[in-house]
Amino acid sequence: MVTETWGATYLELRKASVNYLIASLAIESIKKTECAYVFRSSKLASHSDVLSKVEKKLNSTDKNELWSQIASYQKQMDNDIKAQLHEFRLKTDEKTACGMLSSFAINKFLESQSDWHKKLSN
């Protein structure tokens, strides 16, 4: 019974870890666009800091899988952010589009960060 509980808890932590990493990738992708100015004085953890924290909590198999996929996650996120920014810019000006995109990314980041911390304490 203890093993099953630990297993379920670890799986939840692994899922929360991936969500946290993806949220940090979204912010890194926004920093590569004309919206980078939004994050100039940001106090949010950088993607490399998030990656460092998360990988310390994963087993070696999951770390290896993460490292093998991180580049493709980043490329996909870069493409998704560019596409979403383009969609927002069709409907509004650049600053408003940057604000909308950044607000969404920040909210997702903070939500996933909070969830990750909760899973750590379980």
C-alpha cells in the first residue's frame, strides 16, 4: 500500500514538473519575440532555474527522457507562441497583443509553479 501511494504521488509530481517546465518554456519563447520587454525586470524563475529544480526531483529515467525531449518542446513552444502572437496582432495593436500573451503565460507559470510546490510537499 505504501508503494502504491508513493507511486501515485511521484506520478503527480512528474506531471506537475512537466507542466512547470512547459510554462517556463512559454515565457522563454515570448522573450524571443518583440514582447521580450515585458519580462525585462521579471522576478519569475528562469527556465534554466526551473529545469535545475525539477530535474533534482525526478528519477534518472525521467531525467533522461526529459533531456531527450527538451529541444523539441522548445521548438514547438517557439512556434506556438509565434502563431498565437500573430493571431492576437490581427485583432489588436502590438502592445496589447504582448500584454495578452504575456498575461496568459505568467498566469500559467504561476499556477504550475504553485501546483509543483504542492506536489513536492505531499
